[in-house]
Amino acid sequence: MSQTRPPRALVLINGDDPHHDLLAAVPVLQQLGVEADLVTDRGMGMNRFIEPRPATADADVYLLYTSGGAFGPAQQAALKALVEEGKGVVALHCSNLIGLGEGGVEADRALFDVIGNRYLSHGPGYHEGRQTIEFVGQHPITAGLEDFEIFDEYYEFEFADDAHQVLATRRRVEDGVAIPVMYTRQLGQGRVVYLALGHDLRAWGEPGFRALVRRSLRWAAGLAVEQ
């Protein structure tokens, strides 16, 4: 990352899923980028990584709130290459809707490798509810934070591989099993964070959620994380 300019983030939405209000998420997430002391732009669509224009090329970290939509293998491979070269990614909630279209997961293999997981289901029972987020292990993103409660949608997912560090879990209501909700991974020189939280406005306004997004952006951009 260049030291001659301020660090930059780019909020990206994609898709037309009626279950996720992508447009409403944009100003919320852009504000969180600003609160993290990043110059934060916003854009629509993921077909931007081959010969990227300045807003994409100059970003140090991409903040994704995507829900399917057009994003072909060549563009995915270009994103993966940028991350391997040092770009950061913070992927939220529905951004792990991978492999649901024609061609299955193999059509989205590069994106699967970048984000590191793909959505499986909401799990047993109702699809959303009050949950306690428990921090596990040690990491700059979560250092000094306390467990918190949040009303949000439940997500269960499949990891792409074992190259990740889980930072937070929730307990499944039906059987008490610990389900990951947040992790980090390294891809080449790039840093990646996935956070399963953030379905709608009820979650976006929670202090715990907002703190995690701000801290994740700074860490993924290679910056010191607030304490």
C-alpha cells in the first residue's frame, strides 16, 4: 500500500436478491469505512477487476455485500490475483452465496478461494433470531472486545479449506453446537475477513457489528487496528 496517499476502501454490491436490501446497505457500509479512517467509495457490480479503473485499482480493501449476480470466472480470477498481490477483502453476510448458479461451485472456484466459504443453509429451525456472538482465540480485530448479542439471520457454511482462523462463533439454539460467524484468512499477500452477520438494518445499527466491520477494514487494509 502506498504511503503517499490515504488508505482507501471500496464498498461493492452485486445481485438482485429480494431477500437482501443491497442498496440500503451501501450508505451504512460507506459510513463504516469513513469511521475506520479510510477514504471510502462505492460501486455496483463485480465485473470490474480486469483492467480496473481508478476507483477499483486504487482501493486497498474491498468491502463486499453481494448476493449473486453476474461475476464470471475471468473476473473472479482477476480479483483473486489482486488479493494475492496485496489487496484486502471484507466479505459480509450474503457475499458467500457461491456456486448456486449454472456450473455450480466450479464456476465460482476463484471466488470460493478468495472468500473461503460458501453458504449452505440457515440451519435447523427458524432462519433468524437473537444470538450471542462469542469471541474465540486472539487476533487484533477482536482484541479488547466483549461478547455481544445481536438479532440477525442465521448462516451455516462450508469452508473452502483449512487455511483460516475463526474469531467468533454463535451457539446453535437446537443443540448448542458452536457455529463460526467470523474468520480471517491469508491469500498470498492479501488479507481476507468473512463476517456472517449483517442481514438488515436491525444488525447494521448494532455497536458490536459496526465495531467488527471497522476493525476488519483496517486489518484487511494492512493498518493498525483501534484498541
